[in-house]
Amino acid sequence: MKQGQTIEPSRAARAEAEPAPGEAAEDPRARAASMLPADLLQPGEIIVLLLKPSAWFILLVPLRFLAVVALFTMATLWLDNVGATHIGRHDILSLAVLVCAIRLFWQFLEWMGRTYVLTDRRVIRVVGVARIRIFEASLNKIQHTNLTFSLRERFFGLGTISFATAGTGFTEAYWVMIPKPVETHQVVITTIERYR
């Protein structure tokens, strides 16, 4: 493969990447600059994939918390019905909605702060809201990748790609709740094989 040449994406990936009629094509580096910390990309580095988790991430990650709030709210409403509390139905429901809204807003901020990048040189994961954490590994140091599907991910056609580098016996980074996970994982594998 010639230096500077990008990998040919699958037909589905091309269709998703092509702008709609009337839309201007967006420069990947300009898009990356708006999503990544300054100077994270090296000069001449080619972006192969620039991803965020599916928007379902906002709802699916705090699902257990939301279920607990719903159960606690129902129990409190029942206690209020039998006269064990004097809070009031309206106040109980308002508090439950407020707690859920705060949790979902925080998850939205987490989603906004999470970006996954595959270049011709590195795998990068940027996460965090108040404190940004960056994982980066050269393609030649990636020992293996795994594609897994949790039960909730399978329902929405999502998956998680994990990365382990040479010299470690554990997974160091995850790209969670990726849409089109099989196709994305294939692009990751192809890129690693071609560029390292």
C-alpha cells in the first residue's frame, strides 16, 4: 500500500460517510479538531475512523440506576398511599424526575466527551467530562482486539471493541457501544494489519 493512502471502507461505511445531497463534504481533520484535545493528532497522520458511541449510550449506561430510582419511587408512592409518609405524590414524582434528568444529563456529557479514533499510526480513546483521560497505542503495539456484545448492546445492534497491547495480560481500552460493530472491527483489524 502506498504511503498516505487510506483504507477503502466497506460499501455501508462509504454510504454513511458520504454527505447528503446539498451538504458539503466535511474534512476529517477539521471534524477531529472539534472533537479532540488540541495537538493530539500528529502532522501527516491519516484518520481512518473517527467515532463516538451510539446515542443509545446515554440511556443504556445508566439503565440500572434509572430502574433503581423507578423502584424506589414506586415503593415511596406505596408508603405514601398507606399513610406511612407525608411527602405527597406530586413531590415524590417531581423528585424522581429531577434525579433521573440529572443522571441522564451527566451521561449526555459523558457521551459528548467520549471519542474513538483509529489512524494509520495509532488507536486513540478520549473519555471524561471534568477530567480527560487519553489512551493511545501505536498500531505495532496492539497485541489483539476483541469484539463483544453485552445483552443490552445486542438489542440495539451495538458492540464493544477492546484493545490489549504487547506486554500486558489485560485489556487496556474499550470502544463501547459502537454502531455497526462487526464492520468497524473489521476496519480496525485491516488497518492494524496494513499499517503496522
